[in-house]
Amino acid sequence: MNAQRPPRQPLTELVLIGIGAVLFALARLLDLDALFIGSIFLCMFAGLAALSSRKLGSRACG
């Protein structure tokens, strides 16, 4: 049985990108440099995880 699975939906990663966007806006509003930098990294790594999880999810054994 080698049924084709539907591609994995990166919901968790997209939620993290949304949280990062909210933190980004909050950091700009309150002028908090550490939160600004952290929100940029959160968005970058969540975006990379979302892109790679779809690609790697299709290669999963099962």
C-alpha cells in the first residue's frame, strides 16, 4: 500500500510568522530594539521552516 499522502500544511509555522509580525509591529511602536531583532529572526526561521517542511513532508517514509 503506497498511497499518496496530501502535502503537509505548515499551519504551525504560519502561526509563528503571524506572531512574529505582531511582535514586529509592537517593537516598532514601543521602540524596543531587542524585540525588533527577535521578531525578524522569528519570521525568518518560521518562513524557512514552512518552506522546508512542505518539501521534506512529501519525502517522509510511510
